[in-house]
Amino acid sequence: MGISVLPTEPALPRFASIEKLIETLKPVESVYALQPEKFRAAAKRFLDRFQGDTLYAVKANPAPYVLDQVYAAGIRHFDTASIGEIELVNGRFPDAHCHFMHPIRAPGAAAIAYNKYGLRDFVIDTDSELDKLLAETAGAKDLRIFVRLAAPLGGALLELSSKFGTSPDEGARLLKRVAKAGAVPALTLHVGSQCLSAFSYAQAVELARRTSQKAGIDVRVIDVGGGFPAPYAHTELPAYHWYFDTISEALQTIPDPETLNVLCEPGRALVAEGVSLVTQVFLRKNDKLYINDGIYGSFDELTLPGFNEDYPVRAVMLDPRGKVKPRRGVDRPFRVYGPTCDSLDALPRPRMLPDTVETGDFLIFDVMGAYTTAARSSFNGFYPDRWAIVETPEPRPLKARP
């Protein structure tokens, strides 16, 4: 099944609140509630404070309606990892800039990206991928070729350096090859997903500085990657300006820092807060709740090893007049199951919910914009894909450590 690349979807219904959405739709299927103000606030953090280009990592959520919100919030650069993602972005936003930031590409993919879609930024971490890239672009001199360094630095819940990236010594050698080929030598790193330590970015910049020094090449383009976190339940986030200030200070160690072209690749941080998920309880059985979405749908990320974050959740009910009211009661742990016939379709940890929750109630999960639609499937015929827009007030600043 291909990816829709044209903005031909019908206009989404709009509601003043998630409560109004539930009162009007009384949805039996789960609903993704888009909140434009939260998308705008997330983009503004980066556009106002990050010193270079902000690339949205499409893999975090490639849903067309989400891409529309990211673009409307002012993001014009996109971190793409395949021809499918490039076609998706290019088909919706012809003026957007795509960057091919996957270090391993299918044969012919670089040629298509370069010749058909005009991409000039590519990533490599091996000689063979560099050879393939140069061959498919006929040795083009207008390339920016990013050498990806491994950054096993800690501080992130999900590491991303065991699969991709090379050492400073090998990186320096590859940088020399890039420069000899006539392309612009550049460096990129990724500290890992949901990184709760701003200092990890300073360590990454130091790796880049050492690699550039080893190569004897004055690298003018550095991509500090993604990993910027989202405010999940029970997560104590550093203030975002700590990340930006730490990166800026670290970049001062690079010769002539004022001439640097700096990129970052947030995914989660741009979309997580902008989507809430409305689910319904199909059945309560003692301390078990069966809902209309699960790990084969929107909750896949909760099953990842080492990912201990939780989506904030609240329970609401419809009163006899059809108005939404919060469920009151003493919180107790419930095991939450998805809609499929698979007994593995269960959220990995119990949820604390009011002991009065009943069949027919609604559970609203917030901060659901990242890596939810990206991995959903149609297993057993269940496929969450209902959307609405909720006009929320400007969000308050993230709760952060002082």
C-alpha cells in the first residue's frame, strides 16, 4: 500500500475542546485530536531559539494531517529517510527542503533524490555508501555529505548509535574522502531518542570537533541530530533553553563558530504535544479495561525496551444529558487491553484510573503525537485513522526543573 502524497483529504471537523468532540461524535473508533496551538508553540521553541535550520524528522509521525500542522507552524526543512518520505513531503509542500539523512539507502535512491527531487544533503558512515552516493550522482560537486558519528553518550532512553555511526578516526578518514571528491564535508550525530540530558549535546559537538581536527578539515556544517524530549507523565524535563544554550556554548569551541551552518532534527519534540488520543472503554471486567486502540495501533512505542515513559491519561464519562464529566473516584491500577484477539495486545504497565470507571467511558491520552501513527497496523482489522481538530488555548510553558 503506497503513501498518499497529495493534500486531497477532506476537511477535518473542528471542535472547541476534546470534551465537545466526545459530546458531538460519541466516537466508537479512537480519534486523533490535533491541537494547532500546541504545534505552533513547539515549532516556535526551535525557530526562535535554535541557531540554525530545524528539520522535522518525518519518521516521528508521517501522517499527512500532522505534516500539515508542522508546516503551518513554520517548519520548512524535513529530515527524510526514504524516497517514500521525500515524495510525501514534496507532494504536499513543493517549497519545502528535504534532506536525505539515512546513512544507508536503497540502490538508486540517491539518484532519484538528487535528479528528480533536487536533494543535496546526504549522510554516509561507510566507504561503500560514499562510493554508491558518488556514483549515483555522477560525482556531483554541489553535494553536502554528512559523515555520521556514533554517539553512545548516555542520557537518552533509546540509543541510536549501535546501528549507525562511525568512530572519530574513521569519520576523519571519510571526511577527507568527501573533501577530495569535491563535495562539502559535514558531520552529523544523534544522541538518542527522548534525551533528558542537555550535556549529551555538548559531548556530541566535542566528538564533531575532535573528528574535524583529526581530519585537518575545517568543517562548516554540523547537524546535532534529534533526541529532544517530550513531556510524558512523570517525566522531569530540563527547560528547552538549556538544550539550545548548551549546544550554542559547545559550538563556540569550533573554530570560527559564527560561520557554522548548524542543523537539528527534532521529531518527537515538534509533534508529541500536538495530538491527544480519544479512546473508549468497550468493557470493564474487574480490574481490566478493554479499549478500542492498543499496541498494534497507537501504543506500539510503549513496548520498546528501555522506554519507560507513559502518556498522560484521564477518564471522562457522559452524564445523562450527554455532557462530558470527569470520572471521580479513588485511583487504582487497571490493566488496559487493546481491541485485537491477541493476548499480547495490552499496555505494558497498569494505568492509575478512578475506581468508578465503567464500560462506555472515554480515556483521553495526551502527548500522543510521536511514534503513534508511525507504527500502527491493521492487525485484526483495527486501524486507528480518525482525525479531528481541537482549538485549544496557547499552552502554558513546559514544567521544568528550575
